[in-house]
Amino acid sequence: MNRTAAVVERIEALRNEINYHSRQYYVFDEPVIPDTEYDRLFRELQNLEAEFPQFIIADSPTQRVGDTPLAGFNEVTHSLPMLSLDNAFEEDEMGEFERRIRDRLKLDGGEKISYLAEPKLDGLAVSLRYEQGRLVLGATRGDGSRGEDVTSNVRTINAVPLKLQGNDWPPVLEVRGEVFMPREGFEALNKHARELGEKSFVNPRNAAAGSLRQLDPRLTAKRPLSFYTYGFGEVAPAPIASTQSESIYRLRHWGLPISPLQEVVTGIQECINYYLQIVQQRDTLPYDIDGVVFKVDDLNRQQQLGFISRAPRWAIAYKFPAQEEMTQVESIEFQVGRTGAITPVARLNPVFVGGVTVSNATLHNMDEVMRKDVRPGETGGGCGSYPVN
Ligand code: IVH
């Protein structure tokens, strides 16, 4: 084999290997090599591509970050609208949700309904379009009918495959999912911003939204964004399975990440149990969630149920109680810790938030007090402004 043929072969092998390791990490949560080894493979590919630029292709793992900032985002019309969800806040409302479904489907008392249950991620919705297995468009939700073309930015998110794995995907596959910023990355980003004297973000959702709407994809690439798929837009030919859970499961084999907490549950009692189980886990998850979502699993039933205004009748978001409330600062006191460290603490007009009554909030240190300009007698809200817990 001559040198060029050997290089082409090696480049191909490296791309496959790098994509395989990305999937093990992002899709299956089972990395098989340490980061340093991954970096070594990546650098070898970068070096070969630098030497032989004629073999660079758009979906090479080295080509996630473009170098041309955009003047603005183009508008895109979604091939199918991006819907929103009806909300439930109480157990009773979950019962009503199922009763409405039973009535519409004319089910008798004995027949049970299965749902695909999953956390409701607190990020922003995007649509990803794959044609012939290649990512051709990434768009924000916008008003549900029209969004913005953020393809160059979604390409920088490592959890988003540029190319689907295998060859049994439909030629047109549009998936919908949530771009979010894991808490650890958010904390690091804010720490860095504070060190530089820059404005920090209020919460991971705002940080994710701000990052995805950068005109320079090189900036987006530096933000720790991730992605989980939860649904479909245009799929041709369709369907790819007869249930929501199997359809989503097939996506995993094509390299799209889905939430590891997805579960099929049957009947409303199992929905409630799932909700309670996720409430328990909420604080230990590496990202923010604001509820759980239930979707009728059977796709024929989904079709029969259809939509009302902008939301499907076959899905519901069972939301957690709000974790941000407004209240008044009564006074600021200083606590002296065991080591002599002084911590300013706000005494609050008691407020019920996230299922508990909060009457004190740490202000961390004087820099924070000055930065947030917290003063007795004033009213503020949200963990971002006065941390109430
Ligand atoms: S399903 C047809 N599943 O919630 C169903 N949405 O209030 C449409 N979201 O815009 C959405 N996690 O940004 C669905 N597991 C999940 C979700 C989820 C977060 C967001 C999504 C959507 C909003 C609807």
C-alpha cells in the first residue's frame, strides 16, 4: 500500500474509533478509555488532517468548531411544529389527565395505559435534522413554527452526533431534544466569569440559552453544553417503531443520547411512584430538572388522541413545586463560624418554596452582598438573586 492509501485508511480508522468512544461516553455512559488516550487519538487525527487537508470531511470529529462568526441567525420554518406540554401540579390533575385519555379512547375500566416517563430537563428545546445519516440542521424552538438556524453552534456540542451510527436509520430523521448545561460546568463557568469581573449567569438554563445563541461558534464550543433526545419531528419513512419507548430506544443505536432515567410505567399509580422517585433523586442529578413528563407509549393511541392548540393530548408535564419565590429581607446578620469565618445571613419574611418554609438565606460573603446589593427592607426572588435555602 502506498503512503496516501495508508493515511486514508488510518484517518478513517481514527474517526471511527473517536466516534465510538464519544458514544460510549455520551450515549452509553460507559467510557472505555481514559481522557488522555482519547486526546491522543484526537491529536493524531488533527495532525494527519493538517498534513493532508484534502481528506478533511465536514463530519470528521475534528470539524465541530467552525471559525467564521455569523452576522445573524437565519430563520427556519419547522417541518412539523415544535409543541409545548400541558402541566399538572397535583396528583388530582394526573388523574384527570388519564380520565380524559380513557374517555377519548373509549377504554373500559380494565384496560391499562402505559406511558414513557422521563425527567423534564430544564434547558432549551432544539430540533436536529439528519438527512442520509448526516446532521444538516439544528434549530431553536422559536415560536414553535419558526425558529433560528443554530447549526454551527449545535455542531460544537460533543453529545450531538455529526453522523449517525449504522445504516438502518430513515433517510430523513428529525429529532427533538433539550440542550442543557450540567451543574458542574455551570458553576465552573460562573466562577471563571466572576474571576474576570464579568457578569455571571442566573441559572444553568439561562447559561445554556445564552451559549446556544452566540454568533461565534468558537465561543459556544467553550461552553459545557450537553443534549438529550426526547422526541421526533419529520421522519420519512415513518414510523420507526410502534411505541414511543421503542422509537426512542432505536435512537440510542444510532448514537443519539437519551435520558438514562426513562422508564415505561403503567397506570396512574405507577406514574405517581415514578414522580416521587425522581423527586428523591432530583438534587443528586448532575443537571437541573423541573418536573417529569409522561407520554402515552402506544403510537396508534397518540395518533388517535391528537393535539389541542399547541400541546398533545397524549403527554403531560407533572411539575415540581416552584423553587424560586419573592420575599422581603428583614435584616442581615453576621454569623461567626467555628473557624472564625464571618458569613452574612439574610433573615427573610418566611416564604414557602420547593415544599419547605425558608426564613434564612446565606449571602456567602461580603462580595456577594455588594454584588447583589442586598439591603434590609427590599424584596427579591429566586435562587439567582437571594439564595433561599
Ligand atoms: S416533550 C410533544 N419531553 O418542555 C412533546 N419536553 O413544556 C413536546 N422538555 O419545549 C415536548 N424535557 O423544551 C418533552 N423529556 C421531555 C422534556 C421536554 C424538557 C421541554 C421542552 C418543551 C417544553 C414543553
